[in-house]
Amino acid sequence: QSALTQPPSASGSPGQSVTISCTGSSSDFGTYNYVSWYQQYPGKAPKLMIYEITKRPSGVPDRFSGSKSGNTASLTVSGLQAEDEADYYCTSYAGTNNYVFGTGTKVTVL
Amino acid sequence: QVQLQESGPGLVKPSETLSLTCTVSGGSISNSNFYWGWIRQPPGKGLEWIGNIYYTGSTYNNPSLKSRVTMSVDPSKNQFSLKLSAVTAADTSMYYCARFRYYDNGGYRHYFDYWGQGTLVSVSS
């Protein structure tokens, strides 16, 4: 199975917005709404930021939002802050009890 | 607050079997709403899902690793384990265990909500 495709990097100035895409095949996303996003700081475990495309776990700032159109899911970070500088990974249920992660995107706050 | 902790050898020889255990605290591994999963990350690279296990022992794995992966669960110890056979240098990774929310509030869910801190396993002679 192939990883979902994400841009290697994205950047923005404090206060701006940055959007990260996550592209797969119809079999990756299909009719499922099981796309989630994780934030990872260097040397740390990933942290759940978005689940089921648009939902935020308790404690995640509402600056983080998710969406999906066709075979592409997106994570948008609005009002970028220095603490948002991290790696971000998408993941999706790919059917038949199979899951696939994205290639990862490094977000830099300029 | 659920916590997960990986344990196991940090160095494994090529062709041997990698064995890791994840100990869960702050919640029961037998909760029917959750699976328990393994994810790995080679140094400087992205995340790769390895597989998930239910408290009953039911498992499903990444097709690319399936023939080498064995997972087990011990509800009495609130632990689950991973064995990866015939390892090579390509299996050198940080290995994470995580809780996988599968079902709640009358609906299916598919995401990892709690992660262990990870354990680095190197494959080298």
C-alpha cells in the first residue's frame, strides 16, 4: 500500500494561515470519513489534532480545522503561532481493516 | 488519564525477532470500544501503521508486514505485545504503541487517541 501524499513542507508567518493537503486514491478515502491528523514535535510522540475529517479532540485549539474534498483531505492552521511549528501527518482508513499514514509535512513558522 | 509505555530490547540482530510489550495504565485493555495498535517511524522518516489488536486477540495488520508480524494481548496484565520476525536494518525505527478508538456513542471511530512515548529499536549485528 502507498502512503498518502503530503507536501514535504509548508510555512507561514505568525498570524497567517497554512493549509496542508493529504491526497490518496479512491480506495484510501473512498466513502469513509475516517481521516485524522496528528502533530509531532521532534523526539515526541504524535498527538491527535483532528479526527473524522473535521472533529477536534478536547483541548485542541479551534485554530486547527479539517476538511475533505474528493480524494484530498486538508488541515488548516489559522492564526499561526510559534508553537505550531511541528510535523503533521494525516491518516485514513483504507478499507478492509487497513490504515495508511501520509508522508508528513513540516510546518515552519517564519 | 490513559498512559501507555513500550518496553523491550533496544538492539536486535539481523534475521532475529524483535519483541516489544506495551503496558497500559489508567484504563482497561478489555474495554470493548478500543483496539490497541503499533506504529513505527524510521529515523527522520514518516509514520507507518503496523497493526491493531483487540482484547479478545483479534488482529489485523499492514499487508506489507503481515507475514512477519505477530501480536498478542494479556488482559490480566493490561499489556499487549508485538513480535516482528526476520528483521533487517530497514526495521530500525522508533516503535510506538497507541490506543485505537474503534467504537463509541453508537458509532464506529477510527483514530489513535493516546500514544506511548516510543522506544527506539535498532537492528544491527
